[in-house]
Amino acid sequence: MYLWCFLHLQLQHPALLIILSIFAAITHTLKVEGATARSSYQISWIAYGASFVLLTPSETMIVLIVAHAAEWFWHRSPWYIALFNLTAFGIIATVASLIWQLISGDSTPFTPISALAFLIAAAGFTVMNHLMVGLVIWLARGENLMRSGVFNLLTLMIDFISFGMGIASGLIWLVNPYAVIFILSPLYLIYTTLQVPSLQHQTRLEPKTGLYNTRFFSETLENELERADKFDRPLTVVMADVDLLRNINNNYGHLAGDTVLIGIANTLREFVRDYDIVARFGGEEYAILLPETTLEQALPLIEQLRQNVAAAQYEVSTSVTPLSVTMSFGVAQREAQGQSTEQILHNADLAVYRSKSTTRNRVCFYDNGEIKDYSQGEVPTIQPEELGEDHLPNKIPQLISVTKQQRATAFAAATTLPSQLNSMPQVAPPQTPVVTADAAAIVQEKQLGKQSKAEKDHTCTTVSKLNWAVIAYVSTMT
């Protein structure tokens, strides 16, 4: 197609071609993030609309090539994506031109029939562009046109209006080229306005992981519950908790813990569908909203997600080997009409509490008042590396997470410690002359000052052992 245009290229408007090519290249690089993670808005559609009116089809292809080459060079997007976009725009522009010629015939651009032809061509250009993108997403990711969101009304209207502004600019140019400034002067305002959906999207996100925040999750859950009640549709909520994250923070540092949290967030985001909602509830807790999903459909998916999290590894600077973590999941579905967000979240919380209070790294679910186990995996042991035996934060998690046998041993040691201390042989105090209380205090201070370093270390070690014995004893009582 582009080769045919080059072979039949006739430069009827060289000055306009240069101006519109530069304008399209600049505006195409000013891409604005859309309301969703995979959408964007481009004011370069104004340049395409003007080219559609003022240039020949082959010259319009040149404008498209320059614009997409500039985008590829500036954003360094994958070559196959740039090639697809260029090919798609070329096909769409050709079809839109044929639609306009078929409807307008030999009419001039300023007749009512030509205005109708421009309107239909602009609508066709917009719809065909979104249709081609949606079909590629469907083939590549298995998401149909509804799930991919390519026919979002706001995105369609923005692209249609931008292309229409380009057509209006071209028509005004034909009458008075200097009057185009009144059309193009609001471009900065338009560009700023297009950033509003992106800013609104950012307010819904949790800054550390990029997942949705608790407020947006709660609002969406409430809306989805109302929709599910109205149409009697299924809905499932998943609560997930990272196992032993505190051990990672204590052994490898909080930056390592943040790396794990971000890595888990990426795993969750990549696993779910586009219309599912994944949020971070704070700390080490996550929540997933699965609309149009029954409990029976959700459980195999969450089990696969549990395995994906357990198989992932995270490189941190404070560990020689990559870290591995697991998660505990609690699943609950909408069970009755009028169920509140608090009730379904509470049911999922009960299930995840069951997962964490038993062996962790498992999937439990709430079903009609009962909490049941669905699956279970092994929990990796978080071992400190290269931190030394006297690193106290490493010992605290080990004492808290000891086995029953270890607790019994510690309990026996702690309970027999007083009798062992009492049975130690008593050392008679040295014979000292009778002195006053002040003099005795001075003598004692001097004697303590003469203690050797080994004696002081032995004293500190004895006190440390007593402290750990007390901690072990307290842990048996919890």
C-alpha cells in the first residue's frame, strides 16, 4: 500500500505536506496516558484530519509515516507495534477517503452533502481504528472487544472530536489560511484537558506498588455488588496476605521487603483480567475483585496465582541468593441479595485468617458459613545470611515461629533456671575491714572498674541468655 503510494506520489502541495508532517510528528510524540493503563490519547489526530482535507491520499500517507517514525524514535516502542500502527492508519485513511468520495461525489467541500461525507468519514476513521486495535488484542491476549475496553465511549469521543477539529481546520485553511490560528490556539488547553483522566486514574492508585488503593476498591466493590444484585450475577472477592514478610524486613531490610511487595503486585496485575480490580489494602495485604466470577471458577485461578507467587524470585542487594515468598489466600463469593461490602470482605478475611493461622501458603474459602481448605503448599524458610550470630533481629522471628517441641524445651529451661541459679555454690565474700557506707561504695566501684574484658563479656553473655530465656518463656504463653 505504501509502496503504491510512493510509486504514484504527486507532490501537489509540498509546502502543506512539510507543515503537516512536522505538526503531526510533534503532536504524535505528545502522547497522553488514558483513563486505563492500556489507553492513550493523541492530538496528532488533528493533523490527520487536516491532511485528510488538504492533501492527496498519497501525501497523507507521507504524513502518517513521518508521525509514526517520530513516535518510534522518541518513545523507542517495539518496532512491530509501530509497524502495526502505521499499517492500520494507512488502511483506515484509505477506506475513509473512499467513503468521503463515494458520498460527496463531485461536490465541493462546502456543500451539505460534503459536510455529511466528512462526518461519516470521521466516524468511520475512528471506529475502524479502535476495531483493528481491539481485534489484535483479542488475537494476542484472548480478550474480546468488551473486555479490552477499546470501545470506551470517552476514548471514542476524544478521537472523533480530534479528527473533526482537523477537518474543520482544513476547511478554514481553504477559505483563509490565517484564520487557522483561531482553531489551533486552544491546542495547549486541549492537551492539558486530556491529562485529566490520567490524573484521576493516578488518584486511585497506591504509590508504592501502582495497584488500586483501598478507597477505590471499596467504591468499585459497592458498585459491582449493586449491579450483581440487580442482574443476579456472580461476584467473588479474594483477600491475600504475604507470609512472613516481617522476617524479610528484619533479616534483609525494609527495602528488600518493598522489592518483594512490588514484585508481588506485578505478579497479581499480570495474572488478572483487565476488568478485575487488584488493590493493596496496606502493609502486606492485597485484595482482588472478580466480577462475573463464581466461587467454583475463582478457586482454580487463585490456586494458580498462589503457585505463580511461590515460584517467583526477587533479587535484593542484601541477599546473596534471590528471595522467595508465599501468600495465603481467602476467597468469598456473593451469596445473597443485599449482601454488604463489609459482609463479603469479612467472609474473605475469615478465610485468609484460616490460611495464615494454620500452615500458610494455602487457599481457603468461605462457603455458607463454613471455612474450607482448597489447597496448600510449602512455606519457604527465611534464613539470615552473613549477619552474624549476635544479630538480635534475626533471632526474634526464630523464637516467635518455633515448633511445639522447641517451645517445650525453652519452657523447661526457663522454669528450671531459678533452681539452677539457687543451687550454684555460694562464694564467701572476702574479709574486708569495717568501713563506713561511703567508703564501701568507693571500694566497690573501684573493684568493678578493675574487671577484665573477659569478665565483662561473660557477664553480658549471662544477662543475654537470661533475656532470651525469658522471651522464649513468654512465647510459649502466646
